[in-house]
Amino acid sequence: MEIIRPGINIDLVGKMKIAFVASLVAIILSVLSLLLHGGPNLGIDFAGGTQVQIKFSQETTAEGIRDSLQTIGLGNSIIQRFGYHANNEFLIKTEKSSSALEGLSNKMAEALEVSYGKENFEIRRVEVVGPKVGKDLRQKGLLAMLYAVIGILIYVTWRFELRYAVGAIAALIHDVVITVGVFSLLGKEFTLPIIAALLTIIGYSLNDTIVVYDRIRENIKGARKQPLPEVVNSSINQVLSRTVLTSVTTLLVVLALFFLGGAVIHDFAFALLVGILVGTYSSVFVASPTVLVWETISPSKEKRKQ
Amino acid sequence: MSEKNIKARAIVTFVIVAAALFFLMPSITQNLPSIWKDNTDKIHLGLDLQGGMHLVLEVETGKAIESSMERISNDLKEVLMERRIRFRHLDREEGIFTTLELASREEHAQFEKVLKNEFPSLEIKSTEIVDGREKVWLKINDKQIEAIEKFAVEQSLETIRNRVDEFGVSEPEIIPQGKDRILIQLPGIKDPQRAINLIGKTALLEFKLLDEEHSLDEAVAGKVPDGDIIAYGYKIESQTGRRVKIPYLIKRKTLLTGEALEDAKVTISNRFGEPYVSLKFDSQGARDFDRITAQNVKKRLAIVLDGVVHSAPVIQERISGGNAQITGSFTMEEAHDLAIVLRAGALPAPVRILEQRTVGPSLGQDSIDKGILSIIVGSILVILFMVLYYNLSGIVADIALFLNIILIMGALAAFRATLTLPGIAGIVLTIGMAVDANVLIFERIREELRLGKSPRASIAGGYSKALSTIVDANVTTLIAALVLFQFGTGPVKGFAVTLSIGIVCSMFTAIFVTRILYDYFVWDRNIKKISI
């Protein structure tokens, strides 16, 4: 079976302009969304706070829970449904976190006991992150992204050339910004696992990009007379089959995670989903065109020799 | 490449897979001979899969310094009075300084002598002239401060370990983090709040005398006599059943602390069947208690726990047996927990909770179930797809995939790595990305075939040309995974671990193992066509 027929030769480079516009629009929308919402929606991992996941044995509403929490002054908490409706699971979030031993989650449990009765709910998970730790994790998260990008820049420059590395980084930034933008548009939260997802997307997008670069490098060696855009285009077409395939297999498993993995891992799977789609797109339409544009601005050593 | 080579490579593969299975056995069954039990262990599950509590505490070392200063300043006062060195207004200021006023140069010289000889840990921070008298500010020197802080953390660790021991959690983890933090992991804990109370309670037990000479009301109004403090206790009002705060005027000096205890036990009172905690002092403590009670018969002794007056009974007579009791309205559980903390000892400084994450066991089990389901369904989808797309070669890739999963799980068990929910996601992801290496190789083989090369040559060409691409692509993902490992905590670290292991294993199976299969099927026979 073959999805992409051999000898295919779509003029992808020609479509560069359209792709550029599409990417630009996506990035602008992402940035706008972030600005409108005052930055990414930080979960308690980064903003500090208390988060409690509670499962009720019967149909409940957020308003009912809110009334119950009103009695202990937590009426302003964010109360969301968690997972499928039938689960009757809710997530209660508040910015306050108490460093005292008698935690907020306990007070919440007491208030809910009064309203619902002890047997009718179960506290499944409690997370309390004090401001110090929140700040710590914020720093760690940013540093992780920074070091990953630097490490990759060094590696790609070493294996290829600087302009390839720049193209790779451009694709990466593109992918991360758009993924973050989608999260922002949909109001999804940023937690530590999401940072993990972003780093994975970075790694995966790079995977893709390098496969294309590898082919370009191989073809350049063999075709010194050919203009670079042609070489790039044919290279991309040659690896198109593999690019599409790997995306398909990876998407298959991520979809399995997305639908079957449960509510806790749901947002993580969603981030991967978006990232893989955008990452595949960027390897073709962002990384390689960047190499081309760089080439016209400052031709590579080989071309200069000619 | 020759036939021998195929055999050798096949054996290497077999050994590696067997090793992986060896390490995996404990996770599958418990009935194993000792060779297994001694060297291997079940796959270690993270708290998000097992259920349990993760706690990060901060030791308030500042308070430890304050209490040291309190002790030292009391001692200093006594020594100065003994030596008849005149001073006025020996006070503590800002918690960590002691100030006093000296009358003349003579006093100052004598004072410095006392400091040098008997209080080496104190040093003069500054002096100022106030109303014609010299006011000296004393502080604890930096080296000593460092020592106190370090000791406070070490002792907190030790005390918490003792307390957790008594609580009976299997495989607890209590490790220092940074300069003044403690990380505690309690897998499988059923009552997290009780554990937190047990761990975090300072449990400083102090015996102090009540000041019955001065007026309590005046003190509450604001005029606290020199050397006294006001402390509060609680009482249940018999009529309304409410808890009310009662003030006590007690002498600041601590006569005896919980350190002098040898044992603390829960006992049921004969009279009302109420539990109380009976204390037994060690030999020095018993002697001290004997002396204190003998000197203060008919006076009231306040039993203060963490600054709260628990009770203030009258000393009826001299107590020489070294036994005492703490009574009050306890539940059985409260009494039990109090006995535990008294036995384990007081924390040298209070602790604050910086981070707490608790996962209930039901959610943990849920996550495991869903994780395994994702792995199975994801694998099936990929396996089917590969066969559909690459025919028999697809089956080769699938065998590699299957071995991959075994190797990953085996590596996790062998390295005692922790499997978390994101870690399971990492395995699922690896399944999807692992076939990538195979895809790269197969696409190359197809290309070589199209160029008209023989099957053998196409296979060789495909593998060699794809190799550098595979390495490059995987190294970059590996870099991302390693950075994550470095900066991530808990579940995220677990993800980095499985991702890294997955990448390495998938490279191995794709490059090494599948090649063996190909070579075996293609080498000896003159195959005209490869099913790919």
C-alpha cells in the first residue's frame, strides 16, 4: 500500500508564500489570544494555589458546590467539570494555599460533608502548591525550554550548518507559539505536564525537520549545478512519504491516549495532538523555506566557491 | 555479513530480551525463587499511579535561631547575676538579638570577659548610648548560626523519620532538599491529613510554673511583669459545649522539656474511660522533676504543648517516680498521635508546607487501567497499520515493536525507575515514534528497489543510508528528554525517563534487530522480491 506515490513532485516551495501567510495568521492569532487573556492560563503548578478533584456519587452541579463552599469563604473558587459528564467529577481551584498544617482541602471536605453527606463524595486528588514552589517551577519550566533550544541549536549547527539550525529553531518557535496559542484560545491550563508535552513536540518537530534536512544535504552533494529551491523541493517530496507516515502512526497512538487515557492526561494528549500536526507542517513549510531565504541573503560556502 | 554473524547477532538479541524479561518477572507474579527476590523488584509505581502523598516542608530555621537565643539569653542573665555584674533591661529584640544596658566601663570589661569565656557563640553586634548608659546589642555569630540551621534540618529529618516509622507506611521516602527543605513521599497512605498533622506538629513540650503572685487581669490588659508571658489554653464550656480560650500568666523560664522524656504511652483512665497520655522521664529528667515538684508544692505547673497551655494542675506533693500525665479531652486517635510525637521527639523548629500532592488510591488505579488500555489500543492500531502498509516487512516492524515494549519495561524495572502516568504516555508515544525508524529504513529500501538494485543490495543500502538520519533525529528528541529529566519533578521526570529509554530501545530494535530478521530471510535464499 502506498499513500504517497513515488516520484511525486508537488511544488511545495512554490506554495511558500501561502504557507507563510497561513503561519503568520496563526501566530498572530495566538499572540493576540495570549495578550487578551493576560498571558497563558497558568495552572497551580506555576501560579500557586490549591486544587481538589472530587467525585460525587450523584448528579451534582457547580452551583451546588459553590453554595457549599461559600460557607467557608471559598465561594470564589473556580469550579469545573472534570472528564465526562457521567463521571460527576469536579475540579475546585483556588489561588489560596495555606502553609499551615490544617489545609484548605480539609476545610473544603468539612463544608461538603455538611451539604452532601460524607458518603456521597470522594476526594480523588489534592494538590497544594505554595507560592515559593510555584515560582520555582515557573523558573524551571522556562529554563528547561531555554536549555533544550540551546542544546538543539548547538547540535544541529554541528551536524549541518548554522542556517539549518536557524531554520530548525524557527520551526520550533512556530510550533510552540501556535500550540500555546491554541491552548490560550480554548482556555486550557498550563501545568507541568504541558511543559513536558511542549518539549516533546520540540523533539518531535525536530525529528521531522532533520529528516528533511538530511535529504537536502544528500541531494545538494549530488547536484551542485541545480538551484537550491529545486533541490529543496525534490528533497521534501522524496521524504514526504515517510513524513506523512510517521505523523500517521504517532497520531494514531496520541489519539488512543486522547480518547482512552482518562481526564488526568487529557490535556497533555491534546497538546501532543496539536503539536504533532503543526510540527509536521512546519518541517515542510517553515524550516526548509527558512533555509532558502537565508541562502538568498547569505549564500552558503559551497555556493560561494562556485 | 555471513551466516555466523546472523547467529551471533540473534544470540545477542536473545540475551538482551531474556535479561529484560528477567527483570520484568516480579511485576507479573509474586511466586518466584530467591534469585529473583534478591536482585529485582516490581516496577516502581509513582504516587499518581499508586496513590499516596508527596509533601515538601520548609524548616523555619529562623525560629530555631530564636529559640537558641532565648536559651542563651536566659543563661546569660543567670551568669551575670552570679558574677554580680550590674546590668539593666536584659531583653530580646527582633527575636534574634539580646540587648542589655551596662552602667560603666568596668561593667563592660567584666561583661566582655564573661562573653569571651563562657558564651563564645555570642558576639557584640553594636553598642549605642541611651540615656547615658551603654546599650549593647548581642547576636549569635555567623558560624554558630550556620551550625544551628544545619542541625535544625538534620534533627527535623531524624524526628520526622521516627514519626513516620511509627505511623507504619511501607516504603516512605524522607529526603533533604536544598538548604532547608524536606521532601516526604508516603505511598499508599490512607489518611493524609492525619499524616500531615503527625509530621508537621512541632510537639514542643514545656513545663513552666504559673505566676500566681501577679494579677492575671492586669497582665492581660497589657502590663506583663518582667520574666512572664501570657499563654492561652482551651476549655470546653460545660453549658454551651463551646471551646473558649483561657489566658494564663506563666513564668517564662522553662523548667523541663519533652527532651527529658523516655517514653509516652496512651492509657485509659479508670474513672471515665477517657484516654490520657502517661509520661515517663529518663533518669536525669526524673531527678529534675523530683526537684521541681519538691520546691513548688501547692503551686501550679503549666504543661505547655507548642505554646498552648494544655493543663495547669496543682503540684500536690513531691513526685519522685519520674512519672506524669497529660490529661484532657482526647479522642483515642489524638492521644495515640500525641504519644507518637512525644516519643519521637520535638521538631527543633516549626515546619511549613510548601507543596502537597495527594492522590487517592481509586484515582491511582483508574489511571493505571486507562494507561494500560491506551498502550494496548495504541499498539494494536500501529501494528495493524504497519502490516497494511508494508505487508510482511510490516510484520518485521511489528516484531521489533513488541520486543521494544518488553525492553522498555524491563529497563524500567532494572534501573528501578519510577513509572508515572505521564511515563505511560511516554511509552505510548514511543510506540508511535519507534516505527519511525523502521519507516525511514523501509522507505529507503523501497527507493533502492525502485532504482533496480537487488533485494540484498537494497536492504544493505536502505539500512546504511537511513542510519545517520535515524541517529540525528533521535538524538534531538533525546536532548529534549534529558533537559526534561534535569528540570522536571515527579510525574514529569517519569515521562522523561520512559521517553529516553524508549528512544534508545527503539533505535536498538529498529537498527539491530530487524536487520537480523531481514538478513536471515534474504541471505541464503535467492529472493527476487521483498514483501515491502
